[in-house]
Amino acid sequence: MSNGKPAVNPWLIAVTVTLATFMELLDTSIANVALPYIGGGLGRSYDEVTWILTTYLVANAVILPMSAWLSRVFGRKSYYLGCVALFTLTSLFCGLAPSLGIMLSSRVLQGLAGGGLAPVSQAILVDTFPAAKRASAFALYTIVIVTAPAIGPVLGGWITDNYNWRWIFFINIPIGFLSFFLSSRLVRDPPAFESERASVRTNGKLHIDGVGITLIALASAALEVALDRGQIDDWFGSSFICWMLAIGVIGWIATVVWEIRLKEPIIEFRLLGSRNFAIASALFFVFGFGLFGSTTLIPQILQSLYGYRATDAGLVLGPGALVITVLAPIAAQLIQRQIVPARLLLTISVITVGAAIFVLPAHCAVNLVIPL
């Protein structure tokens, strides 16, 4: 970089960083449709292999809030490359796993590595593009973060039905190698970020907040386990789920109280004092809730309750991925050219998604009689 501008085409950097994000988000959903096959291959019950999803999501939830702090500690590029390398290596371990124990250990490490990819990718995009072009850059990013979880069940179902479930992990390896190679040569930490890191290190302010890290890890892990296993373990009828919920809620309250009083917190909760940031965060929560909740649970429901094959369960989400791929660039242009107000477009989108999810179960039941 020179004068804060990238030495290469910014769109090449955008494609490079979205490669790893695509790979990570694909893994949040690609294993969903393969769980019965993985259970058969490892000699375990369906209930036991659902921990393959839980462990990955728990590790993601633990590391995501700390990704900005870790970027400052290790440097954004170094941390990003480390995440790509570890994610690729653990994908290999998952594909080769001879037992459920090794699979779960590999998924934990894979989730820890994957959790840092998406937020760092966004930071790189913000640094790479000027404000006037960020809408277009994030349109590309939106296509990736929405399409990857949506096509995961389709791809996972097709691979599982036609080849072997282990290939749903092996396909990450070439993508990971390509992403690491391109990122190591194209991505650079901006001078302002490097200056800030140098200043913080010189002043000794980059301390390790052990209490904050512990609270975040415990609260995130407990809450994720409770929400993911609640339906299986009868919610409040299970003392385990009650304990997990209590630890999760109390842990996050303690985290907020602890982090607010620090000058150099791991999570800067004071940013929520900005109305626009708080609203954007709430809407992003709703977006993630609908996207990842549906892509994770719908394939499992279709297979366990309606008897769908892995491929058919994945295909149910396929049309949504196609529509998003087509409309995301159009929406970005409508906002960037001020043709349609962002508030109106967002309102229409939320209503449409809500209506679609509301009527989906009825159509799934019909397709039980009239298969796809």
C-alpha cells in the first residue's frame, strides 16, 4: 500500500477475502444434511452426531466477539492467515476422522478458526474500498454470506448421496490453499492500523483481559449449548439446559458490566450508545437469526420428520440462494444511486422473509405427499 490505497485492484482483494468467508460459512450448513450418514459411518446415533453442529457453533460463538481484539494482538493479516491455515488443516482432520471424539475435537478447532474469518474480512473490505464504493463491495460480501449457508445443504446433500460424506470436508482444502496463497500476497494491514498497533504496544495498553476472555467464553458456550440442545433435551425439563441458560445469561450480564468498566475492553459495548450502530446491530442479529436458523434447522426437519433425501432437503433452500445472488447487486445499486431509500428496502425485505418462513412448513408437508 501507498498513501493508504491498495497497490492492487481492490476487487481482487474483495474476491480473495470472500473466498475464505464463503468456505467458513459453507461449513455452518453443509454438514446438516449429512448427519445421518456421518452417524452411520462413525457408528453413532443421530442424537450423538448432532454435537458435530453444536461444537462448531459453540466455538464460533466464543471466538467471534474477540476477533477484533485478536486482530490487534497478532496483526490483522497474520491473524487472518492463521485462521485460514487452521481452518484448512482441521477440515482435513474432520474428513479423516475415524471416531466421533476426533471429529468433535477437529470441529472445535475448525470453529475457532472460522470464527475469525468473517469479521476480519469485513474489516479488510472497509480498509480497501472508499466510502462511495463500499455498498458495491458489501453487495458482493452479502452474496457470499447469504449464498454459502443456503447452498451448503444442496451441495452437502449431492455429495453425500453421490459420493461419501467425508468429501463435504475435503472440498475446503483446495479453497483454503487458494485463499491462503492469494491473501498472503494481496492483503496488507493499512498504515493507520499498523501505527495504532505500534502505539498501543509501546504504551503497554494491549493487555490481556483474562477475566473478560473467560466470561465471554463461558457465556457464549453455555448459551449456544442451551439453545442448540434445548429442543433435544426438553428445555426447562432438563436440569442441564437450565444450568446452561443460567450460566449463559448471568455470564453475559457479567461480561457487559466487566467490559464497560475497562479502558481497553475486548468488546467495546460503548459503541451501542450510537443509535445507528445499535439499530444496525439489532437488524444484523435478526438477519443472522433467520439465515442461520433456517439453513441449519430446515434440512434436519425435512429429513427427520418428512423423510426427505439429503439432496432433496438441500434443494428446498436452493431457490432462495439463487434469488439472493441475483437481487443482492441490484439492491446495492438501488441504495448507492439513492433510487430506493434503504429503510423502505429493508422493511420490504424483512416482511417478505417473515412471510416466506411462515408459509414454508405447509409447503413442506404438501411435498411429503408430492415429492420434489
